[in-house]
Amino acid sequence: MGGDFAPRTNVEGAIKAQSELPESARIVLIGDANKAKAILAEHNVEESLFDFVHTTQVVEMGEHPTRALKLKPDSSISKGFELLKKGEIDSFGSAGNSGAILVGAMFSIRPILGVYRPCVASIVPKQDGKEAVILDVGIVADCKPDVLYQFAVLGSIYAEFVYGIDKPRVGLLNIGEEKEKGNLLTQATYQLMEGTSDFNFVGNVEGRDIYGGGVDADVIVCDGFTGNVVLKQAEAFYKLIATRGLLDDYFKRFNYENYGATPVLGVNGNVLLAHGISSAAAIKSMLLLSRDLVEAKLPQKIQAAFK
């Protein structure tokens, strides 16, 4: 029931994903089951292909996250976290109230023991056809050096086990390549990362290197304030290019629909946060990414790393 165009785009995205998922995977539609079934009927899709959990409440996009989850226990977001906590679903994704998703992740399934601050990771397309992981892109606006250090660990695990990158190269986003460059945060973080055996640190990465060229990094680490600016700038740049009719194969990869959602890393379960304006194509991508996270056993890998 979450998102600007719910429930239609969510159900239509589920229809698209269902045809690409193996028979062993089941999509659970959490929300107004009657509305979901009506949309399935419009598309001549059998109800038996999906599982349904009927809910009667909706957390609206502008509601206060903590208050909404407390006052609306029968909302699709509250019920989704309840099912995830009980192990009745393996992954939970939503395009709804992002604050409520993050609150649910923090206080329902909770951070993995040893993780200071969970974060969200996004993908940036590189010119060589590969992708880089950037984190954090929005949860932790103010960071300490040890938090950024952990982001590097989380990003490395995500890049290796979900995207199949062997020994991911980790770069620290900064205003220069030299170790002395940057503010107090990046200078102190560099000292922590330099010489570590926990991940493959390659030094500072400048903004011009994010999409390839210069220092080559598979994982780019930054605080959530900086990461969110980078992410929003990339979205705006894609929209500008598309509006001017200048898209080529590379710039088409900037379309958020290709990636669907950002996973919340560092919590005891697979949680995905999708864009509020998500289309059916984006929801499909989110569900396919959900499958990848489950198959990679990502939370278990992170738990082992922080044990």
C-alpha cells in the first residue's frame, strides 16, 4: 500500500516479477487484498500465483514514522515487519513512508550485534559497464570515523556476495586523493582504513572518479548527507539528459527503475526501501533484488563478519 501510485504499481510490478522468478519463490502482497485481487483480475492473472496478507490500515507518506507504526499495527508496513521478524517472509520491500521503513528496521528486526549504525546502499553505473556501490545514501547524515569504517565492511560484503565482485576495492569519498586532504572526518577515517585487513582499501576517491576514471573503486564510502546529495544529483542529471533526448546505452543505466530499491544494510533481515514514485518496472526490479539478497544470505554474511 506504500508509494505515490499504490496499490496499482505495486501489484503490476509484482506481476512482472512473478514471471521472472523461479517457482520456488512466492510473492506476498501485504495490504488491501480486495484491491490487489481486482488489479490481478484486470490483467487476467491467477490469484493462486500470489500469497495475500490482508490489512486495513495505511501509513501515509507524510505521517510521523514512529507514531504511525504505533497507532497503525494493521498497516502493510507494520505487518510486513511482523512477518519478517517471525521468519514467515524472507524479505520485505516497500515504496511507502521511508521513515517508517527505517524505524521498523531499527526497532523491529533491529541492527546486527556489533553494527553501530545501519545504512542504505545504492548503485552507480560505471563507464566500463560495471557498477559501484555507494553508501550511506541517506540514513546517517552525521558520522564518526568508526561508523564510516563499518560502512566499508558492509559495502564490501554487499558488493562481493550480491554483485559477485571479488575483493571489492573500497574508496573513501573525498575532495582529493592525498591522505591529508578532506575534513576532520575523512582525515581520521583514512587513518583507520589505511593498512586494514578487513577490506581492500584503495584510498581516497574524488567526485569525478565515482563513475569511472581516476581511482577505481567498487565500493564508495561516505556519510549519508554527502551520499544523498550524490544520489539526488545523479537522478537529476538523468532526468536532464532524458528530457533533452540525449540518452545512450550508458546514461540509460542511470534510470532508477533498473535498480528498484536500496537495501538497508546491517539489520537482522532483508529490508528494501524503494522510491516513493516507483513505477511497476521499479517494483519488479526491487523484487528481483530481494531474491538476490535472500540467495546471497546477506544478513547472515554480515552477522558472521561482525561476530
